[in-house]
Amino acid sequence: MQSKAKQTLSNLLKSSSEEEEVHFNVGDGVLRLNLKSEDIMLWGDTLKNISNPGNILLACESNQVELSETKLTWIVGAAIRSTKIEKTSDIINLLISLDVPSDIAEAASKHCPGLGNDITWAFYLERHGWLTASPIMDTTTT
């Protein structure tokens, strides 16, 4: 039986736009859920290649410093970092520490089903500043 979060995500995947993404306008910014099956699979492959995977993947500027000392960036050329955080409030605080505006970080906690629980999420920035979140899951079971 699917968890409520996985069912919610499954419904999002089925009802998303032709572009397989959902946008949430938040203040002056945008939270974009990237639901493209090929991107979900790529993030899944990335997670499999991390020696100590967590439930959050982050495209960061550096992997040479503590996570709290780097910033979120776009995927190309990024250092992909993984961490395990189970409290949604701690995930919000982490995103804020990575220079994500607080209202967008809070929106991620509302619009990313299973965040911190039973679904792993990847976060990165688009070049125009949108925060993008992509679930990491087996799309063949949705």
C-alpha cells in the first residue's frame, strides 16, 4: 500500500502539465517541481552512486566545505551533496542557509510530498533563480 505522500506525488505526476512540471509562484520567486521521468531516473542513478546516501540531494557550489558554508546552484558543474534530514523544519533551515529565500524554502516543505520522510528530493536552482525540486523514486510504480 502506498503512503499518502507517494499517492500525492503519483497524482502530481499523472496530472502535471505536458512539460511534466508544476510551478508555484511564491512571493517574487518560483518553486518548480520537475516531474520529468528521465530527470527522476537520472537523480535516482546519482543517488545510487553516493556512498552514504541521505534523503536530500543538493546541487551545491562546492563539496570542499561544510554544507552550511556553500550555496545551492544549477546542476551543470555542481557538486552534488547528499544529507539525511528528517524534520521538515530542519530542511527549511538548510535551504535558507544555502541562500534559498525563506518563503520559497517553506513552500518546498508544503509542495514536496514526503519531504523528510519517505520520498527523497533533489534541489537545485535554475539559471533564472527558480528553486527546482525533483523527487527521486521508481517512476514505474506510479
